[in-house]
Amino acid sequence: LAGNGNGDIGQLEYRISRLEGVLLLNKMITESGGKIFATSGKTADFNGTVEKCKEAGGSIAIPRNPGENDAILYFVKYFNTYAYLGIKQSLIPGKFQPLNSAWLSYTNWYPNEPSGGGEE
């Protein structure tokens, strides 16, 4: 950021606030617990989704509590589609783990899920 006064910071904060407002109106971002959840609204495969999240400076979502789960569900409902999560099947059959660690701290599966049938 180039500049030499607090006016530059104030203008930057104003521009960020306006951008956030536009993204909120267009249903492209939502927030939970101080975290921003965002989508481009475009369809991609799992690996493409992981890569796009990294390019944007974030990571694929892993819900860690009911509020974060609801933030992801917001996009699922709005776009009427499924969402990829940063979770993979572990070496133990029927168990899953985050892409970046060994265990899940939060789950909210339907009974008898996950089954891979899209109703998790």
C-alpha cells in the first residue's frame, strides 16, 4: 500500500467495506465466528476447488462448529447444489479426516452417513 497519510487507510477501509457489501448482496460471502466463507458460484471438481481456494489466499472449508456448518449450508441452499469440504476418507473405513490434520473436531452427519450418495 503506497501512501503517506491516514486518509489512505480510511479510503482503503471504505473500499473494502463497499466490496464486502456488494459481495454480501450478491450472495458470494457470508461470515461465522470472525471467518469469511466465500464462493465464486461456479462449478468445479474437488481438486479444482482446493486449488481455487489456495489461489484466493484461503482454504477449502472445513466446518468446525454449527455456525460454520450453517455458513456452508447457506451456499448449498442458495445455489441449490452440493459443496465440497476439506475432508477426506481416512485409512480407517467409515472415518474421515481434514485434509490438513489427523482428526475432525466437529461432525454433523445424518444417520448412516457419510455414504458418498450426496445426502451427508
